[in-house]
Amino acid sequence: GTVYAASHKGEVVAVTLSNGHRRWRRDLKLPLSGGPAAGAGLVVLGASKGQIVALDAATGNVRWRAQVNGELLSAPAISEKVVVIRSVDGKLRGLDASTGKELWSVEQPVPRLSLRGTAIPVIARDMAISGFDNGKVMAVSLTNGDTVWDTALASPHGKTELERLVDIDSTVQISGDNVYAVGFQGRVAMLGLDSGQIWWAHDLSSYRGLAVQDDTLYVSTAEGSVVALHGRDGSEVWKNDKLKRRGLSMPVITSTAVAVADFQGYLHWLDRSNGELVAREHLAKERVTNPPVAADDTVVVLTDGGHLAAYRAKPKT
């Protein structure tokens, strides 16, 4: 029932989801660039010079601070014992959730040229799972950082560095025993959660990411289409090309619709069954690059200019 948001200037707020009432505000006086993430009673944020701050979720008081060598551009993942964070230097780190002390660190090589962004890690079955700039998805033990599996979603190809970009900058999604991932100029694929084995894969390019529900994947492609795929084999259910070249955000799922935001400050709702546009709202004249957050029928959006808003779409009757 609480929404946490942060600005690049260091302001962090907690507001009530139902009415937007501000519960607390903190000014960390840091150039925040990753997060916030909330879980296990913590709100954790990263800054552009590697600072990490954990706040008490109920009060906003600082619980601990940590420092890593590497810019932080994505939110961490939080479990009861470990906070997992990705940095632009290709490292995935596990920090003690109580103190911020580094417990382990693993690394994937970073290509000479990559997209600006890093994937948000995911925690599942005592593993931390993340995509990397070299087109790999990696699962490591949450306890000690040992590699459980390491799978190449796509291999670089082409003559130029631009053509060879295969970054996985979006969050992998977990559904049951399966992991779903998508990369830029690469593939969308289903992998086994325990082994990392690829069960199916199709060529698709996305740097924003995908959402999964009820055995259906919804992907915002690099060119601005929204595509729905069957989870079991990756076959296409529907495709909406009417939002091309609008810099779409990662899709989020409500009870009846798929919602995406764009670079002009619009929020679009598509029918989950057929992809038809069913509603549109103009938030502000500002780009939305942060992924929206959905809770039941409510979608929360933060624009790049700092406009925080929540919209509720009533389900069909």
C-alpha cells in the first residue's frame, strides 16, 4: 500500500498508494541513479558514484550506507538477508541486508560499446538472476555468489560495434519453473529456472523489457511495438504497431490491460486479449523512462521531470 520514489537530486518519498498522501520524505543529497527498491523492511537506492543507501521503509531513517566501485543505474533486488545490486562495470554484488557489507561479487565482461543501462536483478529460489551487457543471463547462489548457470541469450554478430550490441538491460521475469528474458538486437527466450537451458527462443529486440502473466508474455520492442507471445512456445498472440517510435517503457499488467508509457508523457492501456488500444492519458510533457508499477487496477508512473501520478482503470463488466 506504499509507493516509494526518488529524484536524481537525492529526494526520497513514501506515499500512500490509494490517495497519494506523503508518509515521509528524506533528502539524501546524493545524485541518485538506481532504485528505489523496497522489501524486507528496507528501501535501497544507488547513486551515480557507487554510493548505496538503505532506509527504513516505515520511517525513512538511514539504516546503513555502503560504497562500491561502479556507477549504479538500476534498482537492487532485496531478500531478508541479501541485497543484490548490478553496476555498470559488469559486476553483480551481494550485500548483507543488515549492514551493507559486501558478501560476494561476480563479474561478466563488458563490451567496448554497450547501451547505457543495467538490468534489475531478480531473486528466486535462493538465486540472484540478472542479464548482462554481453548478452548472457547468469544465476548465482544468493549465499556465496557461486555460479549456478550461465547462458548466452544471444551472440554478437555484425561488422560494427553498433551491430554487435546484444545488451540485456531489462529485468528477467520468473513464472513457475521458467525464466523469460529479452535482449537488444537479440532474442526473447524461455529458460529453465534450475538449469538455464533454453527451451525456446525467437529473434526480437528490446531494451525496455517484458511482463509475464497467465502464460503470456508482453514485450515492448525496440521499435515501439507491443507484442504478446504464448509462454509455452513463444508464438505470437497479437501485435500492436500503433505506438511505434514512441520510446515505450516496459509493459506492466493490470487485471484487464497492458499499460505502457512513452517519451511524450502518455500512458497507454492495451486490451490483454487482442492488443487494441482501450485508453490513453497524458501525464505531463515529460518523457517516462522509469518502468511504471502496477498494483491490481492501479498504475503508478514517475516522469523524468519528477511528476508522480497514479491512475486506476476500471475492469470491464
